[in-house]
Amino acid sequence: MTDDGRLAAELLALAAENAELRLQLAEAQEQCVEMAVDAGELHAEVEALRARLAELERERDEWRRAARRAVA
């Protein structure tokens, strides 16, 4: 194979590898977007659960105060 032929083969191999790497990058970026969406949804769910917990703790404390007053 001549130097030109070898160079052309190497360039073709590099172009193919570059194309494959670009596909992998696009897939990784898509996965990152999906994970970000999932993380946002989970964050919202955690916040809702924290708010519900705070509400239930307030209700519990009210029941305890009422029970103490009833016993006293």
C-alpha cells in the first residue's frame, strides 16, 4: 500500500471512530436529560412528602396537647 493509500485508510478509520464517538455522546446526552427530568420529579415528590410530614407532625402535636389537657 502506498503512503497515500495508508493515509486514506487511516483517515477513513478516524472518521468512522469519530462518527461512533459522536453517536455515543448523543446517547449519553440523552440519558443525562432523562436523568435530569427524573431528578426533578423525585425532588418534587420529596418536597411534597416533607410538607405532608410537617403537617402530620403538627396534627400529632395538637393531639398530644389535647390529650394532656384531658388528663390534667
